Amino acid sequence: MNNDIQEILFTEEEIQQKVEELAAKINSDYEGKDLVVVGILKGAVVFMSDLLKKINVKASIDFMDISSYGNETVSTGEVKIIKDLDNSVIGKDILIVEDIIDTGNTLSYLVNNLKQRGANSVKIATLLDKKVRREQLVDIDYCGFVVDDFFVVGYGIDYAEKYRNLPFIGYLKPEVYS
């Protein structure tokens, strides 16, 4: 599997340091609030798990599965809710945790959707931001790293359901997905 990686972009140590930095900001911003952390399946699970270990404010968790990719490497632009939240968001402070923000279409849709459902506030934490691909303006409140327009995998991020278990984030060799 490591033979499919062209280059390691962020090591496990660099990722963990960034997770600690983001958690410190989240702890400060949500002190005294009742936070609901919403993980976007499946990619954000690893990041969310590590982030939750460092968050020391009162927090509950929920999950959504939203897709605009399928098994493709480029967003289709069509956002579909595959698994919805288990609990109401009315009056709640929501922190959406995402693995990577690409076009922004999915997050723009989701933020508007949660606000329409009555959330008190909606903020976004992402491990990776691929700004060069942005189509929708999305306010990212907590961002780990900005990445170029390469297809990255590892630390929860997949290609065709593979590579999520890598402890680092790397660029996938183009011949693997082309």
C-alpha cells in the first residue's frame, strides 16, 4: 500500500501537533457551551476521534454521511445525505468535523441545512483545505493544513475505500487512480 504513495505530505507527528492546536482553539471558543460534534462519515472519523480526545469541553457526538464523490476523485457536485443525524440540532452549537474541504459544495449545503433545522451556531473544523478547488464560499473556523490540488490519502482519507488506515497523509501516485 505504501508503494502507491508518491510523497508523504504530513507525518503522523505533524498531524497530531495540528490536532492539539485545533483542540486548544475549540476548547477556548466553546468553554461553557454544550457542543455537538458532527463527524462526516467516513473520512473524518480518524481526525474526529483524535480531536475529541483533546477537547475538554462538554460535548456530544453525532454523525452524517454525505456524498458528492462516490468512487470518483473529483466531486460530482450533487450532494446526497446518505445517513442523517440521530438527534435534533435545535438550539445546539454544532461543530462539523470534516477530513478535507474541496469544492465547498458539501459543506455549504450542510451548514445551510443545519441552520434551517434550528442550530444555534454552526462552525467547521477540517484537517485539510484544498482552497484551489473551491466553488462555494465556506467559512472554515478551524483548519489544519492547506493543500494543493493533488489527490491525497491517509489518516481517514480514502481512494475507493482504501488507504484510510495510513497514519500519515500523502499524495497518491497518479497511475493508481487514473
